[in-house]
Amino acid sequence: MNRERFRFLACSHLESDLLIGVPHTRFSGEMEQTALQELKRMRKLLEAHGKTHPGFFTSLEPLPDPPIDLSSGTPAVPAEVLAMLRCGRATGTGPMSCVAGLFAERVGSLLASEYGLEEVLVENGGDLFIMNQSPVTAVIHAGASPLSGNLGLVIPKGSWGICTSSGTVGHSFSYGTADAVTVVSGEAPLADAWATALANLVSAPEDIDMVMEKVSHIPEILGCVVILGDRIGIRGRFELKPLS
């Protein structure tokens, strides 16, 4: 983490453990409370939905479209739930595949709006939402792979989701055995869901080429790195540079 560029604060609530970076000159002592309240709001919202839709938390497959509220003509679920359902359907995964990216993006966007931030980053269990005005380098961590921590994606100015799924690191379920599948997209929840979906497909070195071919046909994936042991596949618009 670049501590010269960002001042960092931590914010945790139940399973969510955020590391938030903001420019030193824009830091406010109220930011942690703002982030915490947003975490609690989203957690409460999802728990309420899960009580009436039990499969929402456990399904590993996409769930059906939500019903339409006839009085408003809009889906009868909160926007956060709708986003999770859409990401699941886009990637062939369950709605919880994107929850870390969603929480990171919602907290980061709220902080940017509330405090007039042009730059902010929120890391949530290895999944990252970032708004940056100049390039940043996102380091790729890949467990026991010799490539872990030795490569970084150069991310230009913009708003990005940079999310990683692994079959060898962490507690999240994966059908695959990749040390890391990192996806960059314009939306953090979508990057999170696609990282999960693609990591499920990697169980052997020969699967890397297949995933790279698949990625080439998914326009919302702007960059992808797959690492399995000492093997790597790279696709997309971003520079991958070695780190000393």
C-alpha cells in the first residue's frame, strides 16, 4: 500500500474487514463512522432479504429475476440485491459471489460523495474498488506461487474494480485450484463475480489458455491475470510489470 499517497483507516463489521485509503489532505476523522454505518446498512438489508429468500446466501448458481412491483414497475428488491442477482446471472454464479466487491464499491462511492474525494480506495478481503486520478500499481498476491507479490497491474486514471479469487488461498469456496485469478472491470461487484467464475474453471495449467480465450469474448472484463504455480496467463489492456 502506498502510504505516501494515501492515508489508511480500517473499518470492520462482522465478516467485512475494510482497509480504506484516502488522500492525506482530505482525511476526516468522521470517515470511519461513515463507512461503518454503510456496512451496517448493507448487512441489515441483505439479512432482511435472506430471511424471505433463503437460497440468496447459499446458492452457487444464478437465481431468477426478481418480481416486479406492479405499482412502480420496478423490481421489488433493493438496488444492492438487484446488483448481486444481475452479477450472478452475468457470470453463472450465485449472488454472494460479488458481495465483497459490492461492499467495497458502495463504501468507496459513498465516501467520495460525502467528502468530495477525487481519489479513494477500499480493499475488502483482497477485492478492491479504486477511484484514481493518476496511475496506481495493483500487486497480485497468489499464495504459495513463486509469482506471488512479484507482479503488478498498472491501473490508469479511472474508476475500477480489481478483484481476485483463489482456489488455494482464503476461505471462499472455489471449484478450481488457481493460486489467483485477478479480474479488472469498471464495476467492482462484476469483477468479483467474474473472478469467482473464472477461478472455478482453472484446475490444471492447460486450463489457463481456455480461460484466456473465454475472457477475450467478455467485454466487461478489461483485464485478467491467471496464476497457477509458476504458470501465468494475461489478457487485457493493462500493463503487467515485474516488482522488485
